[in-house]
Amino acid sequence: MSDFEPDEERVESLRSVADDVRGESSESRQIAAILYRVSDLYDEDEDTDPREIYLNVRNILKVKERGGLDR
């Protein structure tokens, strides 16, 4: 993961943006969740890679498309 070296400033920036965009709508909560997942790439305490994040985001979008978890 040499392209994604730990970078606390980047983690904080991405999570700050996620906090700013999070709102009441499911779309804004989804965007915030995606930004948090991307920030994990740069968090030295997280063990993830772009493929794992892609699959996670794809799953989030599929669940949304199907009507959510509570259907």
C-alpha cells in the first residue's frame, strides 16, 4: 500500500468533510460513510485497501437501490 502511506492530516480532512456533508437525507449519510471509508486508507490504525473499500461502497449502493436494510 505504498500509495497510501499513513497521513493523519488527510484522515482528519476527509472525516471533517464527511461530518460537514452528513445530514438527514440518506444520500448525505451515504456520502459521509464513503468519505469515512476512504479516510481509512490513510489511517495507520486501519487495515484496508482500495479494492475492499470499493466492494464496501458498492454494497452500500446496492442496499440503497434495493430499498435499504429495513425492507
